Amino acid sequence: MVTIYSASSGPSILPRRVSSLALVILLYTAATPFSPISWLTGPLEMSGTYLADRLLAGLILLGACYFQWAVASLRSAVVITLPTGGSVTRVRDGRLEQVRGDGVVLGVWTVEGYWHFALAQAGVLLLAEYAGSETLRRFVVAVVVLALWIIGWAATPASLKRWAWEHAKVYLFLLVLDELRNVAMQGLGGGGGRRRRGRW
């Protein structure tokens, strides 16, 4: 049975929000260095892979951190779907209509499930941080980030997602310009003075 709370009658979200901040810190600590594209395709020395990580890793991790907050801030149950895009054909008033598909329903996230999720997340992230296995760290971080994206995407209003996407495009544009500048500086013999940035 799914219990849906209203904004006025639901439980206080303050303890969940406080715990989400601690989980964000723990996730960031366990995830760094975060290079998910390199994890999948090969070593960090691959320049093309490094560019993909430079462009995407920060956004992916920042999104997961925000989604941690969004999940903790929920006051009611949400339906978790996997967006598939495209459209579906439905019959309405005796006519065939193309309707935008909502995606595959994965389940329902309830407010009551937050603490189980938070404790499990804290446990596996602590394991990833202190177990001493790089393979385990990468696997756990990838699973946690993926789970936060799936649940958090459903928990975030569409208007906020559109706002974030507009700003993400600007961020990506500036990063591409920075990479082009770095390539130009190396081509002109200024590569020795390039500042090395920590890799996500």
C-alpha cells in the first residue's frame, strides 16, 4: 500500500535533508576521482576518454548530489519510470492518436523508504571508501549514482530539469572552449605551462 502525504500533513523533511547533506559529502568523497567514461572504456591516459570525462563527469556527479537532496525532500510518493522517448498509439473518442510515451514504469518510491535507502547507501559508500579495492569502489559509486539519477529524475519537476539543461549547455560550451584553448596553447608551444586539473 502506498501512502501519499500532502505537503501540510506529511512528516518533517528536515531530518532527511540533513542526512542527505551527509550522504552528499560521503558520495563525493567515495566517488573522487570520478571518471565514469574511462572506467568503462579504458585507462585515464586515453586523451579522447579524458575529454569525455572532463565534459560529463562533473555534470553526472553534480546531478547525483542534487538528486540526493531532491529524494530527501519528497513529501509524497512518486512513480519511477525509465524514459524511453518516442510515442504510443492510443484510441481516444474512436480516433487513433499519437501520444508521447512516458516510459517503462519501474516502481513507486515512497517517503517511508527513504531511511532504508539512506542507510544502505551510507553502508555501501563506506565500504567502497575503506575496503581498499578500486574495482569495488568504482562499482559501488556507479550503482549509487545510477540509482540517484533514476529516483531523482522522477522526483524533480520538469521545469527545474529544463532550467538545469539550459545552464548545463552553457557549462559544456565553456568547457569545450577551454579545451580548444588548451589545444591551441600546446600547438603554439605553451603546453608546458598548462595547469593540470584534478580529474573527476
